[in-house]
Amino acid sequence: MNNLKMVFAIMAILFVGIVALPYAVSLFAGQHTWYDLSGGGNDIPCEKCHADIAEEYQDAFAHPLYAPHKTYPCSHCHRISGFGENNGTERTYASGDGNGSIPGNQTHAAVTVQCMDCHDMNFYGRPLNTSTMVHHAFNPQYQTCGWGGPPEGGPRNCHAPPRCGWNITMIRAGGFGLTDFDNMSGYYHKPGVTWPGDTGSKAAHRSFVLAAIENNTLEGANEACIACHTHERVEMNFNVMTELNITVNNSYTQSSSFWNVTGMEVSNYTTYKEVKEG
Amino acid sequence: MNRGIAFVFIFIAVASILMFTSTDVITLFANQHAFISISGTGNQISCTGCHHHIADELNHSAIHDDLNCEACHRFTGTGITFASGDGTGSTPGNESHAAYTPRCLDCHGGRGVWVVNKTGSSVHAPPAPAFNETGYGSNVSAHKPLVKQALDYNLSVGENEACLACHTNYSIKFGFRRPGYFNFTWNKGSGDSGSFTLSNIGYGPTNSTTVSKSESGAKHEFKAINQIKCEDCHSDIWHAANHSESNGHGSTRASHVCWKWYKSGSGGGGGHGGDDPMHNVTCVYSEYGISNCPNDCYDNITEYCMLSCHKPRINPSATIPPVFLETAHAAYRLSCYHCHNNTAYSNAFWSIPRGQYDTPEFEHSGGHDTIDDEALSEPLFLQAETCISCKRSGDRWGDGTYKAYTEPNNTMLYEGSPI
């Protein structure tokens, strides 16, 4: 009886082998289904790999006042061009697949942007007298998205009404003293649109921003920007002094005496953790 | 064998999971693309998201707990432009982006300012008298050196260390340095009208006294005015003054202040109550459960310090010593002679124990003769010591050598013997 079971089992395995063996199973299905790059713009769905980020965006649509950037396609930030240092030629992406196509220079598909690429006080894009008009503001994509701001619905777009054209004054983040006053010409500043008041002399968070710039965890000052302006979870360890030591001296001459503070220093530091939940 | 089979199955399971999940890209920091809307009016970014600890301190604060963070840290009264808005009329910010560390005097300087509290009401931040003036006011304001030096030390913004020292639960450790004692000799010329001279003045080596105002250390736990205690920072002085025990010469062993002397009763002290002057330290004893309290008239030690000497209640219709025409913040820096050297001031200040305006004068005549002129030519701290030592010795009218130790030591010697 046991032998009969064994015979049936061998027959079943052989049958499966005969039927299945002619098929070669690829390790990763779909790897030969190529995207068509011949269209305009970006034809590769960023969301395929970055579904979690796309989900963050989708969640925001449920908010009555859509948070900033939510209406932008990924490419608005991560394939931005005509902007920043070196007359806006710092970033050349791969694009096209026919005449005029570019393989890409500093990057192929996308860049990790610094928040301050768009929001700082220095880079205005190419000068107005440029003949090529490659600044991203001239890209139709940047002039159509956005709803014009709440409460009508949605955030304002950088270059859509009520903003327009080159105008980025409304999205600048100042008050950190990061303006490069030594480079006040060309693409650094549009004449008359500089921001000489950007001293940051009283900014409580300036050291945070400067430390973020020095830290390489994220690009530029992004750690600081993201900590405050997003729902990112943040843990902070504050080391604060709780005591002041004061030395007071009763000084005197032959005819007068007076109290004088001759020493003052902080001490007795204590550390506590703050957690900003996402 | 079973263990080997189990290991194979686990390996296959882990490998399968890795194969299925290895194509997913995980973002390093979740929610970094979930931006906070800043389109509305006011500040939409929660300060307390990162600063719970400070918010908690403020919630336990006697004052300022009605203010939100922005009232102080986005105060625009000093001309700071913060980042605000995101449309027409928006500004990137100049001197600061989100917030600044304010000087206390930003709101409490000048004539004070009006700020909006949590409920939307305008509330007045009162000025800090004397310190709201250019140069922090008069030199008779006892704490002016502290405020002035706080600015110079630049440990925090402006003069804040000085403000925090008294007005918050910030801990303070003082090191008071004084001459350890004073030596001096009184001589009287021959005859009843002989002049007094003060000689052989010497100062002992510097003595350092540590006083700790030990609190929670919280700089955002602000105190109400009636929670500020003089003795927290000046316990050395209170220690010297708080001696009600008799010294056998008609006085007590108290120093720093003279509140009892041998000319007692209504006839003594020029009819001003030698046993019961306004400086009587036992007038606060009942507050601390001590029964030796002839006249329970001060609510606490601070009120005693202030109303009996360093900020007395002034008679608005009397001639008052010039020093009190100046503005002091918490306390005046005084010696006995600021009040007791002119008959014109005899009703300048309110004596709480006596329930009337009453300030005994030390006339430059009679028994005192030139003794006051001699004392007044000496440094301020010695002026008081000459008065107190003389009273403690039994009013010997000058002759003799004294040694007066300084706070917190209350020891005084006359011709080498304790008095």
C-alpha cells in the first residue's frame, strides 16, 4: 500500500514537471516592460518607488487648507532647473530620447533639493536679460498649478497668481542672515529685489539652521526647515543651565563703598528631551 | 535533524520576504513631505511641538501664563521683522525668521507695552521702575550694579540674568565678598562740648559668603511680586539681623540693623519708642510660629526689609530725604543716616509698629555733636556700623575701640569684649 502511494506521488511530480518545465520564470516580473520616454516632461512615475512620499501628499489633500507643495508634481522640486548657482546650469538632467535629448550631467533623473534652493534670499535664477529664458518660471508647468491660495482652496503656486513671473519674494525665507551680500550681481540677485534687511541678528533659531548646514544628514539646512515646517517626528535633547553664579564685591575707598558684580557665570546644566510628534 | 529542517524553512521564509520587499524604497524620514500650511493668519507652526518643557514651565508660572509664546518671542515692538504670510503682504523676515529671545525690558522698559494675551485681550506689561530709565536710573537703586553687569556679561540677552534672578525660579548662587570686620575708635574731646573724632579705621581681610537661592531652575516659571523674597538672596543679612537675644547692654545682638537700644519706653529715644522702632525684627516672628512678637505688623521678612528700611512708605505731605525722591526698583541702598539726620524728616516715613509717621532724628547737636559728621565722612557701610555698634555698647558716647564683624556674622566687640 505504501508503495502504491509512493508511485502516485512520483507520477504527480513528474506530471507537474512535464507541464511546468518549458516555462522560464523571470526573477523580476515586468523588467522588460519599458516606459516610453518619447513624450514631453517626465514619463517615469516617481510614485512607483516613492509610494510612501506620494501617500504623504495624498493625505494632505484631505486637509481643508492644502499644505504647501501638495499640488506640485515631483519634478517641480526634484527636476528643477534654470536656477541656483552657476547661472542656473548646475543641474542638467537626462531628458528626451530624440533630437535635443540630453544624457544628463550632474544628475540623471532627479536631485535632492535644498529647501533654500527655492526659498533663500540669494538665487534669483538667471538674469532678466538672458536670451534663453531657461529659468523654470518660464516652464508652463510652473505657471498653471496651484489654486491661488486659501480659503478658495490649495496653496499658492510660486509663479501663478497672485504671484507671477519671476516674483519669488513671497516664498523667500529670511531672517537667518544667510544672504550673500558679497555677490550682489548677476544671477545672485535681481537688482532692486535684494533683501538687505536679512541680518538674522535676532533669530532664535539661527544656530539651529547653521548647524543643519554643517550637518550632512540632509541637504543644506533641510534638517532645520523640515523640523519646523513638516510633520516629521523630531527628537531634541536640550541642555540648559539652571543656575547662575554671581560674585558680588563690596568695594571701598576712603570715603565711599559700593557693591560691584565682579563675576557672573552659568552652571548646573540639565538635559531634557523634547519629542515633536509627526 | 528537526533543528536543521527548521533552520532551512526559516532561511527560505526570510529569503522570500527579502525578495518581495527588496524592491520597496523606504524614505529615510517619514513625513518630511507633509508640509504644514502657513497660509492662515498668525503662527501655524506649533512652538510647543518642540518646546513642551517650556510650555509646562509657563503653565506653572504665577504670571505670564496668560501669554502665548508669540506674545514675547514674536514681539514686534522693538522693530524686528519676522517671517510672515505667504501671499500679498508677506515678508521673508529680517532680523529673525520665526522667533527671537526677548529682553525682559523690551516689554518692561520705557512706559511698558500692551500685548495681546491668549484670550485676545490686551494686557499691559508694566515698566520696571528705575531700570526702565536710561542708565538704569539712580545709583541709590540697590540692584543697579546687578542689572548693569548682567548686560555687560552678555550671558543671555540684555539684562535678563538680573531679571531672572529675582523674578523666576532660576537658581542663583551668590558669593558676597566684604571686609570681614571693621575696626574703629571713637574719641571725645574734653568737656561736655568736646568734639568727637573717629580714628584707627581698619578693615579685616575679605570674607566671602555663599548664599544659594536654590529653586527649580526654570527660567519660564515667573514669580508674582509677592513671591519674591529678599532673604532668598540675602539670607546672610537676615542671619545677622535676626538676633533678638539680649546683649546685656540694653540692646540685642542683632547687627546690620538697630532695632532696640537702652533708651526704651516712651521717654527713650526722643519719645519714639526705643523698644519698639519700626526696625523691630520680632514684628515678623509670628509669621514663622515664634511667639516673641510684641507687635505682629509685618507679613513676612520681605515686607519687613522693605517697609522698615529699604523701601519705606513715604509721607506724601512731609519733607523727605532727597534720596527718596529718586526712583529705585526693589530697594534703596541706604545707611542709617539717609533717614535719621534731620529734624525735618521726623514724620517722613510710616512706622508700622507705631501706626503713624515717625522718623527719629539724629540732630547735629546735643549729645551727638560732631559724631555724625565724622561718620558721614566714611564709606557707606561704615556709617551704619558706627551707629549700630554704639547702640549695642550701651550708648557710651563715643569713647572706645570697636570691632564690628560683617554679615552674616553679628559679632561686635567693645574694647575687646563682646557686646
